[in-house]
Amino acid sequence: MTARPPAVILCEPQLGENIGTAARAMANFGLVDLRIVNPRDGWPSEKARAAASRADHVIDKVQVFDSVEAAIADLQFVFATTARSREVPKPVRGPDESARKSVEFGEKGHATGYLFGRERWGLNNEEVALADEIVTLPVDPDFASLNIAQAVLVCAYEWRKTATSGALPFILSEDEHPPAKKDDLLRFFEHLEGALDEATFFRPPERRPHMVRTLRNIFQKAELTEQEVRALRGVVASLEKRQTRVRKERSTDGGEE
Amino acid sequence: MTARPPAVILCEPQLGENIGTAARAMANFGLVDLRIVNPRDGWPSEKARAAASRADHVIDKVQVFDSVEAAIADLQFVFATTARSREVPKPVRGPDESARKSVEFGEKGHATGYLFGRERWGLNNEEVALADEIVTLPVDPDFASLNIAQAVLVCAYEWRKTATSGALPFILSEDEHPPAKKDDLLRFFEHLEGALDEATFFRPPERRPHMVRTLRNIFQKAELTEQEVRALRGVVASLEKRQTRVRKERSTDGGEE
């Protein structure tokens, strides 16, 4: 990941807790540059630090400004996040589109930022006019009620997803769990089908090809690993033994041998 | 949007506030089916309702279960969200991939669900084993600390984005702000360049073609609307008048006329 992460600018936030939760959201997705314009309850804020849940590296570097203009002065492309339509004729993007633009700029070393409004009424039109583009979230119009930390979270998530091409912190380790070779799978199928022949499972016998296909499809779909095929062969072997034992016991009981 | 939204199952959540914030996150993205397994502080919860911030339609329909098995009994495909690697050989998806699968199932009317673990230590391996696939978020491995409501938010966001093909609640209205026709733009360019000729801006004259191209490119990039072109012509006209007035005043002062 080499793209320069965007700044997050919170405009006149009221609650320290929201600032902290925003910082925590940022840290999860690799954003570190948090700027606050006129926080109502001042700065530093113990409530913010507590809500940031160990994102101290973000909280420690917070910059406070007395105007949005000052807060964005060094940035080269700014997104204004808003929850409702504006009179301003500016492109309106989703968080995924804005992330693509921010990453594209960030890969050239350019500075971008996301501007978030007040808890109660967002950004005013003059503040939106300072931005290059508008970002809004694809919420349900019948229930649109994200708080600023939630909006920061989604924008930060989309940014990191784009910057890292969706890299996940862990994946299914194919080294530890290699997919089974077809030969192993076929030998398991034959083992199972042989055991079922012994148990006279396939009745009437002309249904056998159809039943075999059904069973093989079930296990094909499961994308079995080597270990899983070994486990299944153990299962079949164990049931075979039990069956043989039962049959032997029955024969003994019945005194036919 | 016709896909059936997934259920959200919270396994043994401790804090009512987290349940409420999860409900709020769900409501924003059109999810309504919230299920809780053994909430520590019981149910109903006033803290949950307060944190849900008017997502009462979700809170009112919460179902409480005493086991994960019971909570997922009617579902047909279940994702387990986990923040760390597991021994279970199950596919690991990002929230975007799982959303595609959930929407695909939901469009056929099938019931899917996302299982979220406890605040402190998530899901245990037996619970993960109940799911079809694992979902994890593309967080920074050096700071992975999302709470359950944040994880619910991102999964719900991805689900709605996929189900609605990224439809935003509003866009730049092209009816109200139609892009300018090229003819309007060209007449504006000629107006501006004529005014600048008058003001002998193009010096030396052989630089004129280059300067004209530079200016035209600036305004082309702005993707001007009809109204914006009219506003710019007003600006040029106003400066022209001022210039004419200044020139007249100067001539009068100098007594040359």
C-alpha cells in the first residue's frame, strides 16, 4: 500500500466521543491525519481518547483549526460528505468512487481529504462550496441517520479496500489446507461406493449410476481439502468395520455359521 | 431493490448500546431482521433503544434465542464474521464478496444471515463451524479493533450497495443543472478573448494562440452548466464595462478628449 491516505476533517463536532470513534474507525483502515475545526468542548478531550480505543497515534496528532479554509489549506482535492441534496452543481459520488479518486491522487503523493459536518445539521453551503466533489452514502432514503463516526468508517473502509485492492488480513491458508487432488477424491468415491455396494445400499441396482452421480456431486461441491478426504475415508472405513461387525454378530446370533 | 435482506445475529452481546448501534446501522442500509443470542443484560433493553436512534422498527422486531443453532435454524446460508484466522478450512471473504453472495441468494428469496461474535472474543470455533463461509474486514493488521456495531455497519453497507447497484439517495440533478452546449461555451470563449484583446492582455501577440488554448482548457475541465456559462459571461461583461469606464476616466483626467 503506497497511496498517501486522505485527511479527515471534522467540522465543529460537538461530542468528544464522536471524535474518538471516528479516530478508531480511521485507525482500522490506515488513516492517521485527523483535523478538527472548532470542537465545541475544546481539545484535548479525554472522552475522545477513551472512545478512540487505543488509536492514540491518531489522537496524539490531531490538529485543531478555527476555520475549514485553514483546515484544508494544504490539501489538493477535497470531498464534502453530505446526507442531502444541495443546490451546488458539483459531482455527487458514492464512497467507492471517491475512494478511487483519493487513491489515484494519493498514489502520486497528492493530499486529499474528506470533510464531515456537524452532528445536527452537517455542512453549510459555503463549506460544501470549498470542496471539489460531494460524497454521499447509499443509505435507505426512508431511514437515513448515520452519525459522523459511521460515515467516517464507511469512507475509510472504502479507501483502504481500494488502496490495498481488497487485501484481507488473513485468508484460508492453502499451504496448510491444500485442495485434494482428483485422484484422492476418486479413490474416496470408489471406497465409499464399494462400501455401499457391500451394504446393498443401491436398490434397485439400475438406480446405481444415478445415485453415484448424486453422491459424487455432493462431495465435489464441498471443495474438499486433502485432510478432509482423509477424514472421510476414515469415516467410511469405520462404518464398514461396524457393519462387518454387526453382520458377523447377526450371523453368530442366527447360528448360521 | 428486490433481494431479501440478510438477518444479523449477535452472539451473546454484552452492551445494550452495541445492540442499538447495530440496529441503527442496519436500518440505514435497509436491514430489519435482528436476532440476539443470550444478551448478557437481558431483553428488552432501554439502552439499546436509545442507541438505535429511531430505528424502532428494527428494535421492536428483535428475536431472542438461547443458542446460535436456534437463531440460524431457518436460514439457508450463513456467514460468520471473525477478526482473526481460524483453523477451520472455510472460504474467507471480504464484506463485498459476501454481499454478492447474500444478494444472489436473496434475489431467489433464500434466507441468509451474518453472525457476529462477542465484544471481547468474538465467536468460538464451534460457532464458526455452523456457518458456510467466513467474512473478515480488510482492516490494518497493525490496528484491528472494530466493535460489533462497526462490523455490522460495513457488512450492511456492502449489502445495500450491491443490492441497489450503488444507487445514491440523491445525485446532481441534470434537469436543474444541464451541462452547457458547446455553442454556448464557444460564444463565452470568444466573448472573453475579445474582452482580453481590448484590454491588450495577449502580449506578445504571437503568444495569443497558446494563451487562448490554456484558458479554454481551464473552462473545459470545469464541465460547466448552462447557468455557470451565463454567470461567467456576466463576469466578463462587468469587467469590460469597468475597464471601459476606467479608460474613459483616464482620458478625461488626461484631458486628451
